[in-house]
Amino acid sequence: MPHLHVVSDLGYQEYVSFFLQDSTMINQKDSHGNIPLHLACMKGHIEIVQNLIENKSSIDIANNEGLKPFVYACEINATAVAKVLLHHCGKWINVNEKYQKRNNGSVLHIVCAKGFVNLVLLLLNHNAKVDLLDGSGCIPLHVANSSAVVKALLDYNANINQVDFFEKAEINQKTKTELRPLHAACQSESIEIVKILIENGARINSAKPCISPLHEACRIGNESIVNFLIESNASINHKTKDGLTPLHQACMNDRVIVAKKLLDNKVNVNDESKYGWTALYFSSAKGFRTIVDLLLQHGANVNIWDEDKVSPLMAACKENKTDVVDLLLHSKANVNHCDKDNCSSLLVACKSGNVDLVNLLLTYGADINLVDTNMISPLHAACMNNNNTKLVLKLVESNANVNVADKTDRHRYLNQFSMDMLTL
């Protein structure tokens, strides 16, 4: 690394002055494309920055990443350095320039995301655009992570007679995924920012199917934000394009307290998604027993199935959620319901080889000889399940038909395998 780079990086002001006697060093690049001013800004060495600028250092040179010195000063919250750069070199600094290595965002995006409110105000006073989009379609308000920054963006009312540019942050600006700043605040679990945005007119509901702020809050599981959104008249039954409700989001993510809040507010407990999945289906498949119990207490229909005729009971069996299966059966789930391929819960359990699950299903009256569309019985599945002797014996002892043939006529193999098990 060239000498002037080293001393600029380390903050050795006296040596900087010495090496500046060689004017060829001032804008010389190192292997990363940095000039000495880059390094001084990275470390916030304000005296060295001033010295370099006074000796005609270029402010507009980008390094190998396409980043200029001003960006680095902003990234480390070096407000004093940023002020010096803007004061002495303002006409060469484009505060609205986008940087590919920073998600095609501007310095305002960077400082808003980091919560550097003083730099936010400084940039706004130098005509930084509040509605500039980054590579994700976000404006600075989307990425703001503190209430002070949000207020600065929303309340910035520069005198139009003093500057050439005046604009208020668009509070309902959508990203490419149609998420607004309020969604971002819910994702980051900032109740203060949520309140500020709503007080300033952020839309809570939409007339079209979409992910609402309440969906995001329920997915994250932030009780305070969910409560505030509901109190602010958020639609508790609003659906996404896939038919998902806030309750679906809460249940598929095991957000018990949030789910209870929705249920206490009379949410539709049996709402189905685009594919026929209910909140009970999601929680059963995930094995979330507490939520399953909560839903059942609030009237969830245990026998609603999806577009493939898969019931919550079958979903729980497929995932080996024995405790949930027990709860569903106790709540009168149809133990012999079959899906579109005529596969029963017992057949599903036998395919997985779960003996405890099979015992439970048989206790609740599962038909041991129900076959699917390929004429495969629970006993077939057990015999093909890695020599699961205990399971096969249980089925045979429970009067499973050992002579049933599937469509490939495998009854001889089945019969021999079952008899071998019995003689062990």
C-alpha cells in the first residue's frame, strides 16, 4: 500500500502533511482502487480529510466497488466528515447517486437503514430524494429502522424558496413485492414506527387480495403490533392472492398468543386458502398441539379437507405428529376419511412405519383393510417398510387381510412375508 494511504488510514496527520509534498500521491489508487481520501473517510479522520481536500484530492473517484469517499463517511456515521465534504466539495457530490454494491441504493438509503438521524437530516438539507428507489424497489422510508429517522423523512418540510427541491416521503410507496413502509415496520417489530406511519396516513387495509400489515405482524408474532393494528381497524379476515388470512399466518408459525387474539376478535376460524387449507390444517401438519387445541376450542371444523381431499388428520399422520392426531381423533376427526387417491390415515401411518400412530388409529376404529386406488392396503405398506416386524404383527393380529392383492398382484409376496413374521 502506498505511503500516503497507510498514514491516511492510521490517522497520522503529521505524516500525511509530509507525504503530501509529493502531489502525485494525492489521487493515487491502491490495489482496491481506493485513494487516500477513501481510507480517511472510512476511519472518520476529519483533520486528514480536510488536509487532503485542501491539497486538491478528488472527491469523485470511485474504487473497484464503484464507491466514492462520501459513501464511506456516511456508512460509519461520520457526520462531521460528511459536512466537511459537502461544504468544500458539494458541487461534485451527487447525494442521489445510486451504488450497485449497496443494492443500487443511495446514501440516504444507507443512513436510514442504520438509523443515523443526523446524517439523514444533513442529506435532506442537501436535496436528497426521499422517494428514490433502490434495487428492491424500496424508498428510504421502507428501510428506516428508528422512529427518529421516520419522523425526519415524514416531517421534512424544507422551505421551497431556499432549495430547488421539495418533496414529502410517500408513505404508501410499494416495493416490487407490493410491500409498503408499514409492512417493513411490522417486519422489524417497531411499534413506534408502526404508530407514526399510521398516524401519518399509512393504509392498513386494501380492497384487493394482498399481504396486509396484519399478515406480517401475525407471521412475526408481535402481540403489541397485532393489538394496535386490530384497534386501528385492520381487517382480520383479509386474504392474500393465495387465500391466506392473518390467522393462517399465525397458526403456521406457532404464534399462540396472536392466534388467540384473532380468535377472541371473532376471526373466521374455518377460512380456507386457495388450496383448501384451513388454520387447523396448517397447525396440524406442523404439529403445533397448543394451537390445534385452541382452534378446536373456538369451533374449528376438524373434517374440512383440501383440494386433494387431505384432512388435518391425514396431514398430522403424514408428519408423524402423534399427540396432534390424538387430539384430532378425540375431537371426532373422521378416522376413515380418504383422499383423492383413496388413501386413508392408517395407510399414511403404515407408510411411515409409526407403530404408536397405527395403534392410536386402530383404537379409534380405523378400517384396517381400506385400500387406495392401486389396491394397496395398510398391510402392504407395512410389509414394504424396511422389515418393520412389529408393525406387520400388529396389523395381522388386528385381522388385516393377508390375501389382498394390489394391482401388481403382490398378494403372494404379502402372504409369505406376513407368515414369516408370525413364525418369528
